[in-house]
Amino acid sequence: MRLQYQFTFKEYLEASRISTKLVSLSKFELWTRAVVIAAGGIAYIVAGLNPLWGYFIIGFSICYIPLVKFVERRNIRSRDRSLLWSVIFLQMRFWFKSGIAAPSFIPWFLMWTIGQLLYWIFEFFGIFHLRSWRQKTNIWHELVTLQVTESGLELETTNVSLNLKWKFYSHFSETENLFIIYFSDFQHFFPKRAFKPEQHQAFREFLCSNIVPALNS
């Protein structure tokens, strides 16, 4: 079996997210965050500030766990792991130290909430990855020739030529758009659109007969 392909940005983005080790939030942390965010929204309303923003924060707290689970299913990391707690405790410290009656940390809840939503939207559409994609000059932009044989895989680009035996790989999995073959701490990605419909199953059979499928594939 022989085919040629070039990666698209969508495939690069999916591969980039798969190759990034995602550390999921624990159930305790998720529920604690949701409760704390809701408390911030209630305090915003009680403090007599703009009630609409308070309701917005409460609404965000209700949607927080489903949102996090959604971005985790998409292999999108949340970079607010310590930011939320640092904002809360720094502002509370300032509040008690200065003796301010109104909870001054509440506006930071609003800023964090809006900022986190924007971050997830940008991550979902891959905006943060566009610059990295444009600067890539390796296999992601080159025309790749793949030769599938009984002994292994032969990959060739303008600058690289690889001949890897099946025993070199540990396991494989697949997504809607990619075949993923693992070796050591790295992966090889193969876009499914490069295969003709009848080649999909043939390639899958090659993989199953030579490599152990991943448990979640």
C-alpha cells in the first residue's frame, strides 16, 4: 500500500493536542471550583454591585463542570489550574488587610470567568496554535510518502527517510480523523483522508495483525 499526503492545520491541531499529556481535574477540585465560583456570584449580588454580572458568574458556575469535561474530551488543557486559587487568596488577603467592607476580590471573579471562557474559545478553534503551525518547516508541511509493507512502515519526505519495523511500535489507536501509532513516548500520525475507503480497513488490519490496539481505541 502506497499513498501521499500533507497535513492540514486541523489535523496538526488534533495531533498536537493528542501528543500533549492532559492532566484532568479531579472531581473534588471540579466541584469545589463550581461552588466557589457560585459563591463569588452570590457575593457580587449581595454586595450591591451590578447584579447581572453576579447572575452571569452563577450561570458560569452551573456550566463549569460540563464545560471542563467538554474541553477535556477535546484534549484541551485548562491553564487556570493555580490561577483561580491565587486570585482568590491574594484578593482575600488584600481585603482583610485593608479592611475594605466590600469584597474587592469579586471583580476578579468576573475577569477570571470571562478570561477563562475566552481562553477555551481560542483553544477550541486553535488560535494559539496558528503561529506555531506557520513556523513549522518539518514533516507537518512537507509532502509525505507512506509505504505500508509486511515488515513495517516506510516514510519519506524531502528531508527525511524512515524505515521502521512493526516491532518498533508499542500500540495504536484512532480518532475520527487520524490513525495514531505509538512508540516510546512519541507518536506517528496518519490522516485518514489520505486513504481511499477500501484502504481504511486494509490499513487497520495491518495494524491489528502487527501492533497491539490501545484499550480506548
